[in-house]
Amino acid sequence: MKSMIEKFLRLESASGLLLIAAAALALVLDNSPLAWLYDGLLAVPMAVQIGALAISKPLLLWINDGLMAVFFLLVGLEIKREVVKGELSSPAKAALPVLAAVGGMVAPALVFLAINQEAPENLRGWAIPAATDIAFALGILKLAGPRVPISVKIFLTALAIIDDLGAIVIIAAFYTANLAFVSLGLAGIFAIGLFILNRRGVTSFAPYVLLGIALWVCVLKSGVHATLAGVVLAFAIPLRGGSGGGDVESPLERMEHALHPWVAYLVMPVFAFANAGVSLAGVSFRDLLTPLPLGISAGLLFGKQAGVFLMTWLGIATGIAQRPAGASWLQLYGASLLAGVGFTMSLFIGTLAFEGPEQASAVRIGVLSGSLVCGLLGYLVMRFARGAGERS
């Protein structure tokens, strides 16, 4: 189990550094003479048609609806594994990250709503600062050096996974368009088919993938966001059935290990590159203080750290949870700051909340500025904090 955790952390850390590079490249291109090429590339129309069934979208939406479904498939696999046999498999293990994640979702939303109460057109974005980007946060944590205890990394990872689960629920409940009930009904039939495969002990990937693709198409046409099809597929993949017992991997673990490098090194950097570009021409410091970007950046910077750290302290002080082994309070505060790096998930929720170009730019400015400050402060705290076991 320890080697699996360490492999996961290495992949996520390296992916976080690649995300930083992809986002920086997008910002440079969109503020250079090549901006026309960047914007034109994302607007290239792409279509897939089989008979009367046609799906036509610009490249940007194929990335956000298609590639991100693969990302959410991996997220779903990680959530199921952690709940069944990992860091969230018992109340004692789950207590601290669950408390921290709840605080880290509620407090940023409240900060956003307080700042935007006089701008009702922005209230739909309340969930944007509630998200944590696990890869980006762990990438920054890696830069802080080997002094950070693995228990802190596991705590931050578990917190972010619960955060992802919360994001899935929020997307399903609050960011659903007008429903097409025929497509939704067909999606339900395919979902039932997936779980029948699970109950019958099918361990081959092929039937799951075929039904999963059909499910994705139906969900895409139904008005529910297509990425949720990835989560449904993940929950149907068996976490049992490895032949021979012992350390033989289950189908879920095999799929997770196969997907993880592709998501870490391709899907997430491509999403970051496609969604982090924002023109800074004419943008002044005053623009950062308008309600929408300010609500997002303040939610990430102040709401996240307050919610995560307060609930962490409360859980440990009341005896509901135990402090991670070898972790100092300053390191837990640093982890609370890094939880404010929303980036990928915040940008994704922002694409669901707002479609207008002005609001989309404001969302990107708020997410990038808030995540940047949280990442920098979190790095500095982690870089110079000492573990509980190192204190004299």
C-alpha cells in the first residue's frame, strides 16, 4: 500500500509541475502576437457522425467535455479505491480529511457570496473557489523538499479527493442544463448495464468501455454534464476479481494505473493549456477588485485556508481525529494554504458557471491570481516549517 501511495504522489507531483508549465505557456501565447493562433486553435470545429447521430463541437469543448470525462473517470476510480480500502476506508482514517474538506468547501463559497451579494449575475459562480487542484498542490509540495512528512502529503491528497467528490455532487446538482429525458433514460439503461456487468463479475475492460462510451454520448445529449459519465463508469469497475489473490491487482486498480500517466501528463496539461489563456491587455489592478474575480481569489486565499485549518484544528482538539504523524501545526497550516490552489477544478467549474467571454476572463483572472498567491505562500510555509518530530 505504501508503494502505491508513493507512486501516486510522484505522478501527481510531476503532473503539477507540468500544469504550471502548460498554464504559463497559455498565458504567454494569449498575450503575444500569436494570440490569434491560440484562440483559433481552440475554436477549430470538430465533428463525429455515425448515421443520424452527430456530435459537433469546437476543440475547446471536446477537451472540456471529452478529455475531462477521462479525468473524472480517474477521479472516480481513486475515490472508490480510497473509500473501500484506502485512506477513507474507516471513520478513524477519514475523519480529519473529511472535516477539513467540508470546511474547505463551505468557507470559500461563503466568502464568494459575501463579496458578490450586490452582483446577483455572479452568484452562479459560488462553487468556483471551493475546489482544490490535487496535482498542482502536490507539485508545489514537491518543490518544498523532502522535509515534508508523507503523512501531510497523504492528508492533503485525501482532502483533495473528498473535495473532488464534493465537486462531482455540485456539478450534478447545480450545473445541469435543461434535461432531455429520452437521452437521460437511455443513459440510465447503460448505467444499469454497467452495474450488471459488475455484479456478474465481469473483469474484462472491453464491455465496460463500450457501455461507458454509449453512456457518455447519452449524458452529453441529456443536459447533464458529460464528465459525470466518467464517474458512473468508475464506480462500476470492480475492485475485486484479481485472479490468484494476494497482491494481484483488481480491474479497478489496473485501470487506474493505466490511466494515471495519461491523465497526469496529457489530459490535465492539455486542459490547463486550453483554459488558462486570458488576455491581460487593458487589465489593471482595479479589475482584480471587481466582485467576480475578487470573490474567487479571496475565496481561494482566505476562505480555503480558514475553512480547512479551522476544521482541522477543531477535529484534533476535540479528539474526533488525530494529527498526522510527524506533522507540525505550521505544516498543517501550509497544507491549508495549498488547498487554496484551485486551478484545474476551479477553471472547470467556471466553464460550467459562465459562458460569456467577459465573465470567463474574470473567472480565469480570479482563479489564476488566487491559486498563484496560495501556492506561493503555501510553498514558503512548507519550505521553512519543521515537522513535529524535528522540534527540540
